[in-house]
Amino acid sequence: MLKIRLMNHTKKKQVKKLKVLISSIMFVSVTIFAGGTALTAQEVVASGGGSATFDGGSLSWTLGETVIETFEGETRYLTQGFHQPAMIIVSAKDLDAGIPIAVYPNPVAHDLTLRIQDDDFTAFEYLIHDSGGRQLVSDRVDLMHTTISVAHLRPGLYTLSVRKKENTIQSVQFIKK
């Protein structure tokens, strides 16, 4: 009889340990799967940082974070990292794609060809902007096939916008080799 009581006491301890183990596993599972966004969210471990606002812009920075890549322009630098502010789109405008426009070759080294298939192609003008949004070139379209010299541009990504009567008809990005 003493033997049976000891066996029952031992089984009770094992059942209690098993219950604790199962409860722990369930708690960890719920924490990982239900609250997974908190566990996998992007996080910056940095020694310091801050932000400043001034006329014409704002600046925010983080000290001690890993840098991924740096891009250099004529007047601006962009260093990518994990401290990136939210992008807010202020406005968007649908462009009229009803007028067939072709821009080639892309990428280009010297001369870019702009072809506009419209009865009154002389009502058009083109503008070239760099990746910073600065207008570098603007001119009227003279022919159905207009040759645009881009030899003077530095290698990079540019946007050619075609306008008719102050309205942008189409914008095309091209790469200058």
C-alpha cells in the first residue's frame, strides 16, 4: 500500500511537470506567432540622433547605425540606412498616354531620339530633369523625330518629360552612360 501511494505521488509530480512544460510551450508559441510583428519589427540600435527643421527642408539623423550605400550628386548626398522617414505622396497626376511617344536608345551615350506621332508635333516641348528634380534642358520639338544631345550630361538617371501647352503628356526615365 505504501508502494502504491509513492507511485501515485511520483505520477502526480510528473503530471505537474508535464503541465508546466506544456503551458510554457503554449505561452512561447502564442508570444511568437500572435505578437510576431513586435518581434520582427525593424529596429535601430544607435548611440544617439536627432532632428532639425529649417526653411526649405528638414533633417534627421542617427549616430552609430550601419550604412548600406551612399549616392553622390552634384549638390546632394544620400546615404541609405535604416533611419528613413516615412514617404508621403503629396499629389499624383495621371498622364495622358493617348499620344504615342517613343524615346530611344535607352541607355544612351550621345544622342537621344524623341519620336512623337501627332499631327501638330510643333506644339510640344521637352524637358530633362536630373534625379534631384533640377531642370537641365528644355527645348521645343521641331520634327516628328527630334534628336537631343545628352553628351554633356554626367552618367546617371534622368527624366525626359514631354509637354503640350504646359501640360505634361508623358515622362520617361533614361540612363545616360
